[in-house]
Amino acid sequence: MTEIPLADYSEKMNSEFASLVEKVNQLAEQSHSLRRENAALRGELASLTARMNEAHDRIATLIRTMPVSDANQETA
């Protein structure tokens, strides 16, 4: 088994720990960023869904008020 000098071992551990801390911080920031983006997209989806429902209602109203053509009356 090779012996690692204590000073080198400690420096290497500190360096790895600092790298790990940085990666965890980056992951936390990315998570926060994605949560903000997700919330914005959910708001946009709600708005678009409401607009789609309004358009659906307008089209349904137009269809109900359309006159029936003679061809449709003969087959009915």
C-alpha cells in the first residue's frame, strides 16, 4: 500500500470538497432557475388555456346560430 503524505492528502481533500461545494451550489441555482421558469410556463399555460376555452365557446355559439342549409334539412 502506498503512503500518501498527510499534507498532500488534506490539500487534495480540500480541493475535492471545494469542487463538490461549487457543483452543489451550481445545482441549487439551476434548480431555482428551473422552478422560476416552470412557474412562468404554468402561468402562460393557464392564460393560453383560458384563451382557448373562450375561442371554443365563441365557435360553439357561432355554430348554434348558423342557419341550417336546405341540403341538411332534406336529409334530417
